Amino acid sequence: MIDTKRYLLIYTDVISVLGAKNMLLMDTSRKNIYSLPCSYFSLIEDFRKKTIEVIKETYSESETTAFINFIIENDLGELTDSLHEFPKISSNFYSTEKINNSIIEIHKDSDINSLKKIIQQLDDLDCRFIEIRSYSIMNLALIFELFENFKCNSLRGITLLLQYEDCSDFTKKLKSLMFKFPIITKIYIHSSIENKIVKDEELFTNIGTRIIIFTTQKIHSNKCCGIINEKSLVIRDIYGTSENINFNSCLYKKISIDVNGEIKNCPSMSKSYGNIKSNSLKEITANTSFKKYWNINKDQINICQDCEFRYICTDCRAYTERTHINKQGLDISKPLKCGYDPYTGKWEEWSKNPLKAKAIKAYENN
Amino acid sequence: MIFIFSSKDDFTTNKVCDWLRYYEHQYIRLNKETQNVRIEEFDLGNDLIILNIEGYKINIKDITAVWFRRGGLSDVLSEWNDPIHIPKNLGIIQNILSHKIKNEINQLALFIQFKIENGKNIGSYFNKGLNKLKMLDLAKNEGFKIPDTFIVSKLDELESILSKNEVVTKAISDGLYEFTDDTAYYTYTEEINNSTLDTFSDSFTPSLLQSKIQKKIEIRSFYLVDRFYSMAIFSQKNKKTSTDYRKYDSEIPNRMIPYELPSNIEDMLIRIYEKVGLNTGSADIIVDEENNFYFLEINPVGQFTMTSTPCNYYLEKEVALELIRIKNETTKGKDPKIKKE
Amino acid sequence: MKQPKVKTLKLKKNNLPLFLNFILYNEIDSVDESVYSYPSKRVNGREYYVNNDKHISTIINYDIKFDD
């Protein structure tokens, strides 16, 4: 029997996000999400202030009890005598690095010295993560050379995205690459003959989760980026969630260098702010216009602002439905490659949506 | 200049340093593993003590804010650069001399440590080993509830306590925490009951016993210059962590969320901190089912990242800002630049 | 990370302080620290390698099944 003079404490690291049709409970500590009809939103708000007894005056007995059981069974809360000692968790976000992450496109003829210079400059900007991509077959020797004698000060992990190569010792070479350069924490291999994940117990267990992921997906150019589906949604801890609440979840503190050395927010975007041949990354980063999308959070984006997934979504400013521009001239339309409709609560294949046909055509002609 | 005592693998210090860099304040971080520290000049009459730390000449007069996290000068100066050669024909007195020399250097190191901290510090080398019993006694006198606390050294005394109380035991000083090349050894707070008595002799080394509190939640409260940043740890539901929450369950981590201590509890803690001359620390408190607050202990070199991260408190930023505030107060804006020789 | 197997040290009857009758231990894999960290001049301390908790890009379609 529940003592109705008590409160249901829904742990404050469990954050509720209201969407048009559904709402999301985000357990930022356990990294779980729970989809609920949006009618529960006000019930949860009430539980954050009122006793169970008072809540039962507004909501039905069975509904209230069922919800309390749901919260307790999933360890999202517990019964308590008072709530005031559990203040709301702050969603402020602060970070010290000038650049947090970067995407670098390479191909077999990339100039090794120029690449070395880019990585050095990123490290100097306190950059933590880099994704190095190639859409065609690379000579792995170039990657070995790229990291040889490289002493970093800020980087925490590098991800490689490479094309599958049909030779018997390909996996072995990739493993030796990771073994020699522990800063490479993950390798993705596209255009593979099979989908598989390689973990080498002997080499990688001590380090955590260094893995090589083979996918049959063919990634022929940066036009493949921007996919938003149920699997691409990632719940982050309270720090990461706060970043997504306040800033653009893709472009904030990101800098990208495309295959031609053009310096951009993202390789898939057409606007270039300079070229690595004549500009330093530091100088581009100081340019306010370069940072204009950093503050566009999901609350400002059309349709997404009504979506319950907005703080676990990666967003995409490269491919959008091209329907809305804000006062500053920034594209605030919904990402093109998202098939979710927050008004119906349904996922569908985005490329088959007739309303998106015009925008899809625009990008195809580019 | 801001001066930090730490160790090379301390991630919390990295974060504080990042914030100092962000606010563009120079700092020197002296890790306890550092080999390269020498005394360049020492002339007390002229107030001149110059250290050489990894090539940087530091006049300790120019140190205007200090954070003591770990280590300290006595760690780095005892590992003196040049090995000391004691003449070999001294026989039995040889060991005595080597001990004597260590003490010489240590006294010197402690004095310089004292001069460096000199009231402009957060945390202090001289407070790193607080006496657990003294702290419990202080807390009790300030009005805190404390668990019933006994020292026993005889099995029959222990049995008679066990017949009336559920008890736990822990070290009077610090628990064991030792790493050899291939094995880690450690102790936590452990429950004692009739089934754990087998290995105890009839009499044993004096040991600390405390009554087990039926806890509702555990609280970790970081204190930094008049402000508390508290966290509730819901460790009771989990069997693994119900006696000692550090027995971390990585599969189902304990829920840890921001908490606000009642103001009378904060006032008691402030008085305790003032009495032992601390301006920072992390207090461990238990709240029982009847909402009584039990004081357990204070860790003077607070492990605050474990509080900061789940609660989104940015305590590393707060520590950096406090160091900058102390520095500005000490220098009134004029701070000499650090130059490598 | 692989969780180490924690064991309790078995002791004969002794007169040690009681807490030392409960020594836990586990083997530690002797890993060179360069495998998980490196010295960083930025902060004059060790910086640790980690996996990012966010997708830097979404060029990989995560909606595929792996036979793991």
C-alpha cells in the first residue's frame, strides 16, 4: 500500500521532453529512453511538486498507481517524504576547448604533410576527437605515416572510416594500426562484403572498447551523411545532454576539412571559409561567421522543436527540407534525411516522402 | 602565479588546468612524480627562495595562489636528483645517517611548503591526513549525530557489542589501498557479524567499530569557500553498495543526483571546517529512515569530480575561478609572467 | 572494460586490526600506460584515450544488423 501523503521522487537526472504527440523520459545516467504519450508530461510535472494524495485528486487512481509502478520498476524514482532537498539538475553547459571535434576527408593522393599539419593544428586548438574518412581505397601505409612520431596534447580519440579492401591480411593490418597507435579507438570499414564487428581480445580488452566495424553500406561521398533514424539517436550523459540542449548537436565546436582542403563546418556543406593551403584553422575558428550555426539548438529548428527526440538527435544542417530561414539567414528547416513525424509519432522511409521530393532534387543537382 | 600540487595521472587536475588555460591564467603544476626539482637559491634574511622546477625558475614570493591536491614538496624533494653517497666504512651508523639526511631534507621541504601555501591556498599539505576520531569527536560536539563508535581489542568485548548492535569495522587511519605489479589490495568498510569472527584471536590490535546506520541515502558534500555542492547517493537498494558505496556496481551504477543539505547541517559543517582550518573538503554523511544526519568523515583533498560529473556542477571550473580570485586578491592585478630559463 | 574478479584474502587466526581481516584483491592486467593514456603538455598530466559518446557524423547507417 502506498502512503499517499508521500511524494514520488522522479530522479532529477531523468529528464522529460515534451513532443507534439509523444514525450520522452531520458535517463541520462543509465542512458535509457522511454517513449510515453504526451499526456503524461503534466503528470510528471505534478509529481515533481505535489504529494500522491493531491495528484490523485486530478488523475484517476489506476492511472496514478500504474505510473508510480512504471517509475519504480524501471528504477527512475522512489517514494520519499519530501522533494525540496532534490533540486533540479542544471542543464548549463560549459567547455574549455576551442574545437571539440573534426572531420577530415582524405583520399589516396592526399598530401601527407598537409594532413600532418591539420592534425597538429587541431591538437593545438584542444580538439578532442577526429574522424578521418576516405570514400575510396587508401594505401594504409599513408595512415601509418600520418601518425608516426605524432605527439599530441589534447586529442582523446580518432575514428577512421575506410573502404573495404579485398586482401587476406586487411583485418590484420587494421589491427596492427590500432595496436601501434592507441589513439585510434574505432575503425569503420564501408563497402564490406559482410556486416561484422571485430574485437581482438588479446589486443583490445585492456583498453576498453577498441573495435573495427565492417558494414556493407557503400559510402561513396559525403552526400551519404546526415542519416537520422532510431538507431542514430544517442542518449548522452548529463554533460552531453546539456550540450545538446544548448547548442547545435552536430556543428558546435566542429571544424571540417574536405578532400580539397576547404575548411568548412561540415564536409557536406557547400560553404567554405578558407583553404588549408592559405589559412590556419585557428584563424578560421576566430571568425564569428564560421560559428554562426553553433548556437542553433533543436529548439530553434522547425518541426524538430516539436519533437520529443530533439535532445538525443544528431541534427543535420547540410541536408534539410529547405523550407525555413531565420532572421539571420540561417537554415532552420528540419533535416532532410529524418523520417520521423513528431505529429503522428511514426517513422517512415524519408526518401519516399513526396513532400521532400523538391529538396532531394535540389541536392542531387548540386 | 598559480601553483598546483598534484600527481601526473590526476584527471581532476587536468580539468582545473583546462579552466585556468581557458581564463588565460598561467599556472605551474608540480606532480609528485616529478624528478626535476632543485632549490636554486635560499636566503631567508632577504626573503629569497628560488626553486627550479623542470627548468622554470620560481621565486616563491611570486606564487600568489595555491591548490593542494596531492603530493607536495616533501615528496619531490626527498627524491633528490643526485644520489647521496654515504661513506661505506661507517658500519652500524650508516642507516642512522641515511635516515638523518632524509629528515634534513624533509624539514626543509616542509618549510618551503609552508611558505608557498602561506594562507593563499585551497587545501593544504598540512591537513591531508585528518584524524578520523578527532573529526567524529568534533562533529559530535557541533551537534551532529555520529554512529556509536567503539575501539575494541578483545573478542569478548566484540561479542558483547555484537549482541546489542549491528556493526561495521573500518581503519582508524586510511583503509588499505596498495598496488603491486600484478595485484591490487584494498579494504572497505565491512560488516561484522557472528559468521565473520573465525579469524579473530581472543585479543587483537585495537580496532574501530561503528554501529551500522540503516541508511536511506548517503551524501557526498563538496565544500569550497562557504559553498556546498552536495550529492545524494542512493546506495541502499543495491546489496553490493549498501555497506560501502565505493564497492561500485558497474552494471547498475548507483543513482547520484544533486542534493541540498538543510542549512543547520551546513552550519555545523562550516564550524567543523573552521575548527580544523580547512577551506575545502568532501564530507560523507548518512541520512537514516528517520531523517537523522550522521557524520561519517571528511576527506580534506576532496575527490570532487565524482560529485561534479553526475550533478553537472562544474566544480573544476569553480576551483579554477577561486584560484584566480585568490591570485587577484594577493597581487592586486600585478602578476609576473613565468619564463623558462 | 573487463571487470576484474574480486576475491577475499584468506587469513589464518590472527591479531591484526579487524579491518585487515577483510582484504580484497584482484589481479590487475599489467598494461603499459601508453596503451590508454599519454603525457600531455597542455595540462602537464596524463590525458586518457576515450570513445566519444556522441556521433561526430552520421554517415554510418547504424540501422544495420551485425552478427556479433
